[in-house]
Amino acid sequence: MTKEQRELYDYFEHFWDDLKKKAPKKQKERDAGKEMVNFLQELDFSFHSSKAKKEKQKSYIRGSRSAKSQNCILKMHYVQDKHKHLAFLTEYMTQLDKKDIDEKPFLFSDVEVDKFFFNSYQKRMTDLHFRFIISPESKDVDLRIAAKVFIEKLNSLYGFRLNWVGCIHENTNHKHAHILINGVDKNGRPVRFPKSFVKETGRMMIQNICTGLVGFRTSKEILQKKEQEPSLERFTSIDEELLSIEKKLGMQNEYFSTFVITRTEKQNERCEKLVELGLAKKIQSKENCFCLENNWDEKLRILGKVNVYKKARANMKLVHPGNLELWNESKPEMDGIVTQLLYKNDEENWINAVVVENARLQKAYLIPFPGDMPDYRLYTQFVHCGKFISKKGRTYPKLQVYREANK
């Protein structure tokens, strides 16, 4: 760590210690649905005409993706809380909150990140801020360059002069970059991104950047990736094969209703992985034969989108893991006990969620929360799982402590 970086981080620690003495004001209750819809619909990109914007966005997608392009994960979410904004910058990105990490990451931006930069950023700091994670498949990608080029392309595409900070974390199995973007750019213009940005434009953009930095994947690299397919924790082409050969069990079982007899080594390896995930059980008396949990394919798809699903299944208290369902607006209302609180930390957990279990019904919900996490005091409380509809017509989960639900 350089002398300048050490001075900046010492300044952060001193600054944050002073800030912690002032308890943040209690926030007013907000309509999470209204906030989300307003955020997604408030797309006033006045820099370009409507037609020009559409054409410019299409140019990043049309014909720019190849089977040999570098793979890269891009995640984004936004938070509307200045206190959390400041904590994310000064503690989380710098990893000052992790005492077991000796080598702290460097902060970088389009200019040098020093005390002057921090003070300038803080003056413009808003409640709204955006957190991006860039995690390329190739270890050869220079994440610092990739992050800077990504910001340049965002500025070019939407006409921003983004106020941003980046860092690289190496404390997980996969090296990745974090980018923090202020809710107002350097020209005082509100920063907004379309709902489809991450899934379409942003993902294509970062894959093209990574490909430009290290070149297309070789046939050998593609083959190596294909060989990893049996161990993936999401729905794969091998699972499609298993669906085509699965058969119904002759005997009745509450949790397993189908079985497969694997025909290839890859199918066998995949079933062993499903056993590890708790979605299958090997039949010892018959070679290459596996029982599959009810709706195993649907649960794999959930696991690929909601990574906390695996952790939630592994820590069920009152209900069989096979009965854990992902909550959505079509699910019936249910009473139960809150047995898990899963907090978003940007790396291991991608969302805030709670698990509610009903032992009598042998039923459980994993309930994602798009905004702030429900109060920690809900843990072990008997609650009613309901829903509410925002003024914009969006449906969101609603938890009420039992005594309140029955007033």
C-alpha cells in the first residue's frame, strides 16, 4: 500500500468513526413499489433524441455477440440511502471492514482518488447510487482497464459525465471489480438506466470490452468451459437431456417422483452434482440410477437466478428443503415462522430475502425483498405472508407479525 493510499484510508477511518457517533435519522416508510417503478420509468435521456437513443442502444447489441466472445458476469442494483452510500465507499470497497485482509484494494476513477477527490465526491453524494459488479471468466482481463472503458461507454451511450469510483476485490474464488456510481453526474444531471440495461446492453457491452482486451476464446477454452457444465449450479443442456429420459417412479414418494438411468459419463457426473445440491438421490441397488426431487428442473432455474436459494435450502429448520418455494405474486398467503434472514452483501448473497416456514403444512417460502431488508427483529417471529399492490400496479411481498395481522 502506497503512502498516499494509506493516508486516504486513515482519513476514511477517522471520518467514519466521527460519522458513526451521529446515528442516522430514522427513514420514513416508503412505497417500495412506487420507488422502483418511478426509477425505471423516469428515463429522461434528453441528450439524444428518442430515435437516436434507440439506434445507439441497438448498435451495441446487433451482430456484436459471437460464440467465441469472452464471458463476463455483470450485476447492478441501486440503493437510495446516503448513509449506506458513504459506508459502501469508505468501508466496503476499501475492505476496511474486513480485518483479515492485509492488502487493501486500491480505489480508482478517471482521476486520482485522493482526499480532494473524496471531498468532491462527498459534496455531490446523493441518496441514490448504483453498484455494479464485473466478473469476467478469463483471469487475463485487466479489470481496472475494463471498468474504465465500461464507464466511458456509458458516458458515450447516455450522454453522462459519471461521478464514479472503482476497486478490485480478490477475497473470493473469483476476482472481480466493483463500480460505484453517484446518482447525479458531474454536470448535475440525474443518472438513470433502463430496466433492460443489465440483461441486454450492459452485458453485451462488458463482454465486448473483455473480448477486446484479451481476444476471442480459443476452441480449447470453449471445450474446457463445456467440460465444466456438469458442475454448474444452474440449468444446463445436460439437464435437458435428463428431462428427456426421466421416468416416473413406480412407488409413491412425497419428495421424489421420477428417476433417470444415466447413459453417458457427463449425465452421471451431472446427477452426482444434483445429489450434492440435494435435488437427487442415488439408488445404490442399481447402477447409474438416480431419483430426482419433485420439480428439480424448476429449482435449478431458481438457483441460477437467486443464488441464496441454495443457502436457504441448506438451513431449513422446520420443513423439508424440497418444499421450499420461491415466493411470487401467484403464491397463496400463508402464516409461518421467520427462520432465516439472508442479507445482501454483493458477493455471496445477491439479494435480501427471508425464509418463512410452516411446519404443520410442511410448506416454506423464500421471499426476496427488492428494497431494504425487513427488520432483524422479525427473526423467529410468527408472521403472515401476504402481498400489496403499489399505485403503479406492481405486486410486492408483505410480512406482518401475527398479532398485527389479526387485529
